[in-house]
Amino acid sequence: MTYCVAMRLKEGLVFVSDSRTNAGVDHIAVFRKLHVFGVEGESIFVLQSAGNLATSQAVVTLLRQRIQHQSEGHLHSVKTMYDAAELVGATLREVLEKYKDQNTDFSCSFLLGGQILGQEPKLYNIYPQGNFIAATQDTPYFQIGESKYGKPILDRALHYDTSLEKALRCALISFDSTIRSNLSVGTPLDLLVYLNHSFVIPQGRRLFDDDPYFNTIRSQWSEGLQQVLAQLPPPPEDYWQ
Amino acid sequence: MTYCVAMRLKEGLVFVSDSRTNAGVDHIAVFRKLHVFGVEGESIFVLQSAGNLATSQAVVTLLRQRIQHQSEGHLHSVKTMYDAAELVGATLREVLEKYKDQNTDFSCSFLLGGQILGQEPKLYNIYPQGNFIAATQDTPYFQIGESKYGKPILDRALHYDTSLEKALRCALISFDSTIRSNLSVGTPLDLLVYLNHSFVIPQGRRLFDDDPYFNTIRSQWSEGLQQVLAQLPPPPEDYWQ
């Protein structure tokens, strides 16, 4: 399984992905699910994937090869973020076409966020069919993969005008909840924060299990929750009868 | 959808169920999913259901009718909680047998908790196939239905020796998280707390949307979480690059 979250906020874009893949619980491996494309000063595209690893790797590899070979309509030549999402969707359909007669689910889904010079930043959720929706101010984040455990904290705390720094904390807490409840999501986490209109392609950061900051906020969060729970008033007596 | 949680703790048993059923989001209704059986002073059985409503209603109705008619092997005549779980599983298989040639999923699952005089309280998770597992001190709770949103708080805060009062708060917070993130789970909630070895069958309580206690802890919890999140240290600067 996988868990990826991406946010399109007033100040910028935030991406966090786990890196665990599994074919059964006895076959677990680490694969990066956060991929960065773009040309410094002109464009940035961040792609996250969930689902069949062969399919998502094929899509990412084709996108990269076609940039290298300057093939017609490659990712660095698109005019808008919408066209970039179209290209990812079309590449996904192209890969899946080969396996359409097999009775197996090879599908995957993507989150694509980024910005092209002179345009606003965008974030798309690209479905296994290759069609997609865009994040808005009302719904500033998307998740793919094992999304349910980590959704409540995002629903409570994340808004379009949340600062990038707080949004990143919020994303990491969302991962903490998911990792605790689901073995198939695991560290290291890949994270990347893009400041709107900067057109600087950030290196991003990989957080391992022993990351001091991640462990600090994990334990503070856990203690904080216990305290809040302990401070809630007890149920009225007639709830017991 | 549905969300039910049941806990088997040192002091007693805690059950909370939502009451929303839906066939599509445009067909929502309220049905009780928490059913109480037993003989005051002798036995108590609490049954929660998730899944196909026709199936779960049929199982509950057959169990009740057979108690009324004193049919052989009815629920109030079983010797152990294990036998009670067997009976629920067998009744489920009996109901599903009628539809086995249809290519539709009519399955459902149950949580069954209770106690029989002279024996320890037990809690079973009964699968759609009719087989089941028992809660233990290591794993003192079960969920059925839309369980993922509300699992993290249980994993963090609930232990076998958690007090009933705290466990109930914890269960209600788990419902709050689920209700916020998933439309298909909704109030009223049915809750019931059984004190081990009391053999008093509690009436339980139904919490509506305007329940003052539930709303108090919902808002305190939400504010508390925001505060804990706000107090976490900001990410190191090199996380941004």
C-alpha cells in the first residue's frame, strides 16, 4: 500500500509520500513515490503515485525518457498544468493499454502539483482511468492510497490559508496516524515544499525512522492527545444505565 | 455504511453504534444496529451489525423469534459465549444460503459481546463467513464497518485496563472523527456500557445530534487538537529546501 498527501495552499505546495510497497506483508520494499520534474526558473512538476508499482514506474520512466529525448509533447514542453495532467493521464492509459486483456488490476493513481511561469500553481488528482480533478480553495488537499486513517486531522486542521510550516506539521501528523494503524504504510517519508512563484525546485527531504524532528512531534502529539482526552469531562451518569 | 465499535475491558464492556444506513447517498435512513438480548441476572448478549441490512435484520429477527418460541438451541439457552457466537454465525450462514446463487454481496458482519453467569465476559468479531475471533487483553476492541477514520485514537488511547468512563469518551471521539470524514456514518449513536459480573441489562442510551455532552466533547476535542498541533515545534529550516 501507499499513502501520499499533497496540498495546494495560499503560500505554496506541500507534498509528503511514504515509501513502502508490498506484495503481501512478507514482501515489503522501499520505493520512492515522489518524483520531481521541471526547469529551474520556468516550471516545476511534482508527481506522487499510489497503486501498481510496475505501472507507476513505467509512467514516470516514460515521462522522463521523453523529456530526455525531447519527444513531441513531453512534460517540460506543456503549456499549462492542465495539459501536464492530461499528459500524465494519457501516459497512464498508454501503459495500461498493454495489459487490458489480462484480468488483473494493474491500475494506479497520481497526484500532480506544480506551477508554470506566468500561471497559478495547480494540484490535480489523476484517477486510474486517467481523468482528473483539480484542488480548490474549498478542498485544498488530496490524498491517494491508504487515506482514511490520516484524513480526520487534515479535515480538522487544514485550510487554504494555513501556513506552509503548519501544513507540513499537519501532514506529518497525518502520516503518524496512518503509520501507527496500518503496517503497509511506512518510513522513510519523502517530503517537498514549494513556495509559490519561486520557481526554485526544492531538493526535498527524506525522513527516516530515527529523524529527531519527526520523532519529537510524534511523541508530543501522542502525549498531547492523551492529555486532551483525559481533560474531557466524564459522561453524565445516565449514559451508563 | 456503518460504524460500530465494541470493547472488552477489565471493568466491563462498551458498545457504540451509529444508525445510518444508505443505499446510495440519496437513500439514507436510520436503523438501530445495536441489539440487546439476555435474561436479567443470568446472561447478557449485545449484538452489533454492519453490512447488508436485510441480512442483519433477518439474523436478529430469527434470533429473537427463536427465543420467543423457545426453539431448540435458541440464544438464551446457550451454555457459553463461544456457543452464542457459533449460533450467530450459523444463523448468518442460514440466511445467506437462500441467496447463494445470486451474484450479489448480501453479507454482513457482527460484533457479539456479553457474559453468562459463572463465566468471564467475552467479545467476538463474527465475519461474513460466520467464523469469528475473540478479543483479548492485547487487542481489547473490535470495529466493524467504516473503521479506519476512528482507529488511530483507539490505537493510541485504549488499553485493557482503561476505565469504562474513559473508554466511552474514547469511543465517542472515534465516532466524531468518523462522522466528520465520512457522510455515510451518522447520528443518532446508540451506546451501552455493561459492568462486568453485574448481570444487569443496561437500557443503553441514544445520542442525537443535539446531545449536549457529545457536542461539548466534540468541540473540546477539536479545540484541544488544534492547540496541540499549534504547540508542536516548527520543522527545521532544511526541511524546506
